[in-house]
Amino acid sequence: MRPPSRQSHGDSLRSRRLLLAGALALPFWRVTRAAGDVLHLYNWNNYIGDATLARFAAACGCRVRQDYYSDNEEMLAKLEAGAEGYDLLVPTGNAVESLIRRAALRPIDRERLPHFANLKREFLDPWFDPGNRYSVPYATSITLLGFNADRMRALGLPTDSWALIFEPECLEKIKGKVTVLNSQRELMAAAMRYLGHSVQERDPAKWEAAKRLILRAKPWWATFSNSTYIKDLAIGNIWVAHGYSNDMFRAREDAKAAGRPFAIGFATPQEGAVLAVDSFVLHRSGRRPDLAHRFIDFMLEGENAADVSNLIGAGNTNAAAMAHILPEIAGEPAIFPPPAMLPRLEMLRDFEPRLRRRLARMWTEIKVR
Amino acid sequence: MKRPNIWLWTASLAVYAFLYIPLAVVVIFSFNDSMLNAEWVGFTLDWYAKLLGDGEMLRAAANSLLIALLSSSIATALGAMAGIAMHRWRFRWLPFLVLTPVAMPEILLGVSLLLFFRQVLDLTLGFFSILVAHITFSIGFVAVIVRARLAGMDESIFEAARDLGATPWASFRRVTLPLILPALVAGFLMSFTLSIDDFVITFFVAGVGVTTLPLQIYSMIKVAVTPEVNAVSTLLMALTLTLILTASRFAPDVLRGRQ
Amino acid sequence: MNATRWLVTLPPTVFLLAFFLAPALIVVAASFREPGEFGGLAPFVAPSLEAYRFLFDDIIYAEIFARSFLVAALTTLICVVLAYPLAWLIARSPAKRRDLLVLLVILPFASNFLVRIYAWIMLLGPVNLLYTPFAVIAGMVYVHLPFMILPLYTNLEKHDPALLEAAQDLGASAWTRFWRVTFPLSLPGIFSGAALVFIPVLGMFAVPELLGGTGDMLIGNLIKEQFLDNRDWPLGAALSIMLTVAVLALAGLAAWGARRGLHGTEAVS
């Protein structure tokens, strides 16, 4: 046992200095400026261009503060538990429905949106919000297959079918080079489409069949991935990924920019796929519905609406935007699906708790077996 | 005293290497002239330039640092009290109260704190709610380490101090505090890293417009994490190193070393 | 001394009661309810054991628990082995260098978690170890190693070198000195380090998610999915409570064992 000594006293001095050092950090920290006119967005990261935001801020003489989420469910869980103060959210269809049913949204005042007419007809009056009382569609994405185009050509594999990730004869050639989404709904939806069923199917027997299909293919997959596949594809670690069209676009651009010796491609499987439509909605807790309406209308102008497509390769719900979208993006069928594909694209809808729990049990089995 | 032998040094260096090799990747790629960072392309300071123009990211980093320093200081104080209480008075229930927050999955802790703040206290989320949450999950770590430091220590020291008529405060200052100091420093550093790195709990309790670095970085996961994130991580480490080294420099006693 | 006792005990106790136990009770209550149709909770009718019944009826959940405990145990064991030499070295270094060495242990963790994990992806990818159980364990060890090193160091630092010298004078070999003197005395440090590694590993979901393969689901992932994928709060809460209870039971058991062990070591010192 070492008795307390002078040296230990030095220790105590030092630790007090340690705390004092905290004060040194203070100048680095600026207190948030006093309120004024501030619009609070709860949004996906990089979903609205900086220049566009700056233009809006200048036009309305206000500031825009953004907080970010990377997943609808994160956002829903946070709001459900009582978080508040967000004027605008940008959720996907089923999340919009959930928010409406939980009475969390403020109705849209169409009078204040003179540019509403710019929206494409096919995105109006959606099932999740009949009559667009609460939501204004903004951007779309498709859950599809991204791939290393050079590898696929060399191996002679089809890239426009879910067979690529479900059929053993395809998988044999790409063992350990495939990732699929770590999402029960998305992966099982892909399997359901491949089996010729709707993603809104309610018959448990059909879901069981989807589960068996997934379990059969699983030994060839590298992992379930929701985000790392972007980098893995662009680097070349992975040759095929099940994921979102925006992400594949990103992987393709990254690979191009980095001068990788191969190209990334992406395509919507012919069997059909999941379509996501993200919309602007007003959260009940928002303090500035006036600014929120101004912002939505600003974003409905063609030039501003085009942003999201040029920035991240998202599909666009705005007809006036099309003229402002880069031709190589506007002409990409995996971003802007041709009319013939539209009937085969389905949106995800929420199931009732009992079926949800049953599907979750299947998913656990998929992950563990 | 015998000098540590060569085997000990070799083994320790290997462990340091394990800790630092991934970190070297982080730092090196912050200077890499490639968005993708698959391979070395060329030296650039662009990512640092971009970072310095990124007000959101800098504000998030500053928030993180401030919250980490405050929460770990408070958690160290409270955790030390809990550790001492567990050691000296051996309350049966205290270890459970202290250990349960460590044992509770962080999502549950985050959701429960958010529910509590909003629906019971009706508190506006922000800086304070993040601070409280971080203290909550750090206390246990400090308490456990302080208790481990005290374990097996000779009670007679404390009794002797009391017998000599020292007030409880004086005996704490002169006896207990010097004894547990290394544990306090270690506990502070652990709380600091827990706080500065926490995403899940912070995600739930963060309020409008108050963001931390992990929140900012996680939201980029879908945008592709650019080397700007490597740059901010590198800077944060450099700043932490500077802060702590400056702190120990101000205390020249330390330099005298051990007798 | 009664006043001192409460002065020391009350602040942390009150803080934890207010900001941990009270909030925790809300979710404990949630585990006895039904999930709402569109998320959250269904209107309260009567307490329901449905979530627990669902979990107990199915062997698959027990399997995930068992596997998670195995991973946690393995991670803890590797952490002890890696932490020991380093903690020993730091404890035996001159005070001046000691501070720097401690700082060096913690410094990598001042960078960002996600960035470090991406670095691991970069390192493990080319050697074909990414998305394997190995990657999960390596990542878990990496993330939790400081929580073993620091308690162990604070414990070893207080050992009296004279004790080892005495043992040496008595002719004990280095090996014997370690196993008969140092190791038993460091047990409290190992136990507290083990608690700070083993327990958090059980709840961790990011490492298996980002580094693991198709079969590396752990209990932390399962809990996360109930809250952030499946919108089934009662099930998530029930799983969390089962995990917490299991961990506390284990900790109680370990503490009991440690107390017995400690009485043994006191005889040595």
C-alpha cells in the first residue's frame, strides 16, 4: 500500500487543470444565435442543395436550420416519443401515413402553394394521403440492383432480374460479392416480387415462401448492408448490391470520379420493385407553418425542384423540374422509370401489429439460421 | 525499482499498434485527394479547407467537445461519490442502481429518457437534455473504476485520519482523493470518449438545432462519408491531445515524476 | 459520520433515480402493453404479457441470447489478454510517462466511431476478413479495449512493488510471482474491466451490423430492429428488460464470486 504522497498531490493539481482545460474549449463554441425567423427542417442529409437553401434564405429573409435523420423509422421513433419543434419533415409514403394516423401533421393550405400545379399527375392523390391534404410529393427512389458492370459482362450474368441475388446458378459466380439490404421489408419485398407476389400481400404462406427463398440464397451473400455497400461497390469489394437507386447513383459517380477501372451500373429488375416517394409534410409541433408553406412553394418551382435529381440522382415528382435536370439523369430508366415499368413498382405499406410481429419473427430466423 | 522488461514493451507496443493502425488510416485518408479513399491518390489539404467552411460541422464538433467536457466532469464527480459509497458503506442496492444504466441497451435508454423529458418533465430538448443523458450513462463507468481502485485498500488509513481528528472533508482531501486520483483521471477519460462518441442516445434526446458530431456524421452515412469526416476526426483528436497536454503542462509538479 | 455518508451517497443516487430509474420504469411498463397500429403503443386496456409470451415460446430468441453472451465472453477474454501487459507497463512507468501512456490509450477514441469502423472495413476488406465473425470480434475488442485497460491500470498502479521484490528475494520465479502475487491482487481490476466490456458488448449493434456477415445477428441488433425497423416497442422493451435482468443476475453472481475470491487474496497480501 503506497501512502498518499506529495506526488499524488501533484496528481490532484493536474486533474483540476484537466477540468480547467475544458474552459479553453469555450471560445470554440458559439452559442446559437437568437431566434428571429428560423425554419426548422428535419430532413435527410444532402436532400436540398446549399445554393438552393441560400437562395430561399435570401428570398424570405430568414434562416433555415436542418437536423438530419438517415432512416424513416429513426425519425418516427423520435417524434413518437415526443420530440418537437420541427416545421417540416420529408418522410416516405408509409411514414406519412403513420404520421397522419397518429395525428402528428398539420394540413397543407393549398392556397399558399401557387406552384402546386407543377407536380406530375401520377404522384398526386396517393394512397397514403388521399387528396394530398397533408403532403406534397418531392422526390422518389427505387429499391433495385446495383452492380459492377464490367464483372457482370465478363461473367455473363443478367442484371435486370432478382434472379441475380436469389438464384443459385447466378450466385455461384459471385459468392461473397453480394450484399442485400438489412431491412426486413425491403429484402422480403424483393423476394415477393421475384415470386410474383405483391409486396402488400397479407397471406403468411406466401411470406413463408419468400423466407425460404431468402434462406436458400443467403449462403452466397457477403452481408446485410444498408450503407456500406455504396463504398464497397465503388471500391470493388462487392459486385452486386441490393439497395436504393440514389445510393447506386452515388456509387457510380464516386467510382467515376475516383477513376476506378470499372463502371457501376444499376437497373430495376423486370419482376418489379419497391418505389419510395418522399413528401414534404408539416409537423404539428412546428412554430412557423408560414415559413414552411413558403419553403414548400419555393421548392415546387422547377429550377429548385430539379436540385434533388441533379444532386443525388433522385427521381422527381415535378414536371417543371424536368427541363432543369441533367439529360443523363433525366434519361436514366432506373431513376425515371418508363411508363411500362410503373405498374410493377409498388410502395411499401405498413401492416397491422400482428402481421408485423409475425414477419419480424421470420426475419429473425433469416438472420440467425 | 526494476525497469519493465523487453517482453512487456513488445507486447504493449503490439497493443498500441492494434489501437493505432485503424487510426493511421483515418488520418492518412484525411489528406488524400480522393472522395472514395480506396487507395492513395495524392496529398491535399482540400478536406480541411472544406471543413473550415462547413459551419454546421464545426458547430457540431464544438457542441460535442463542450458536452463531453462538461458531462465527463460531472459524471466523474457523481461516479466517484457512488464508487466511494459502494466501497465504504456497502449498500446492497447501490451497485445495481449504478450498474443498470451500463447494462441497459442504449436504444432503450435513449427512448426512455426522451419519453421522460418530454412526457413527464415537458422539457424542451437541447443542450441540457443531451448533457443529462450523457452524465447518466457515464456515472456507472466511473463508479466501477473508482470502486476497483478502492477495493482491498486498507481501511485503517481512513480510520487513522479520523482518529487524528481530521474533519471528513480534510480526510477526503488528504487521504481519499490522492488515493483515487488515477481512477478519477481514468474515469474522466472514459466518460469523455463515451460522450464524444455517443450516437444512439444523443439521437433521441437532441433537440431542434442542437446537433453533435456523431449525429452529423451518421446522417452522412447515406450521402457517403467523405474524407471531410476524417479531417474533423483528426482535428478533434489533435485538439483533445493539445487540451490534455496543456492541462498537464500547467501542473509542473507532474513533471517531477515519481520518487 | 452519518451526515458524510448521506452527503456522499445522495447526489449520485438522486441523480440516477431521477434520470435513470424513473425513465426506465416507463419502458418497463411499455413492455406490458400492445404495439399501436401505426407505431407507438396501443391504447391501454389491461397489462399484457403478450410480448414476453412471444419471446419465451420460441427457442430462437434463447439462441440469440446464448450466442450474444458467447461473443461478449470471448471479447472480454481477449480484452483481458491484450490489456494486461499494457496496463502493467503503464502502471510500472515513471509518473511523467504514465500520463502520456494513458492518454495514448484513449486518444484514438476521441475520433469518431463510424470513421474508425470505416477504417476497419478498409483494412479487413483486402484480406478477405470483412463480414466474418472474426471481424465482429476484432471490432468489439477494438471498441471496448480501453474499458479493460483503464480499470486494470488503476488497480495495478496501487500495488506495492516491495511485495514483488519480497517474493523475488524469497526465490519465487517471475511466473510464480505473477500468478501468486500480481494476478490475485489485480482481480478487482479485471472484474471491473470485465463488467465494463462484457455488458456493453451485449447491447452493441453497430459493430455486427457494419462488420459482420449474414449470420452475425446479436441481441443488440434484435432490440434495435424492434424500435427502429419494426415499430414494435413492447417487444423491444421486453427484450431489453430480459437482457438487463440476465446481465444483473450475472453481475450479482460475479460479485458474489469475487467477494469469495477477494477473501482468498487478502490472505496472500
